[in-house]
Amino acid sequence: MQLILYSKPGCHLCEGLQEKLEQIQGLNFELEVRDITTREDWFGAYQYEVPVLCRNQDGKEEMLPRPSPRVSVSQLERILQKYLLGDEAQ
């Protein structure tokens, strides 16, 4: 499974979420970080929304609900399990 994190330089919320995602060890996913300042379409879509976390499944991006900045790594892992493993169980 691939997760995509839309972020921008200097965004502390983006950096915090990225750090937590990189610490998750109980789930198998690939994290791609996209800087919204590098493309006009990303910037237009997400300039007021970052950080935005999406999952890429079969070439389709699905936006996931934004976790609280206060969420712990273990809480974030449990939240992501619902989205990443839920489809595999079906």
C-alpha cells in the first residue's frame, strides 16, 4: 500500500505527521511525500489543507481523515490499520 503526504516546506504540522508516519513499524506501506509548492495543481488543491494524507490504491488517490496533531505514533498506527488493512480483510 502507498500513502501520499501532501506537505509544504516550513509546515510544522506536516513535519510532525511525517515523523510519526516514518516511526510506524507495524504496518507495511510506502510513504511518498509531495511538496505542494512544486506543482500548481497540488498547490491549488491543498494550499489551505496541508498536511493531507491520501492512500493510493490501484492508481486512485483517496484522501484519509486528518489525524490530530496530538495523536501518538501508536494511535496513528491503529487509525491507519483501519484504512490499510480493512480493505485486505474484505
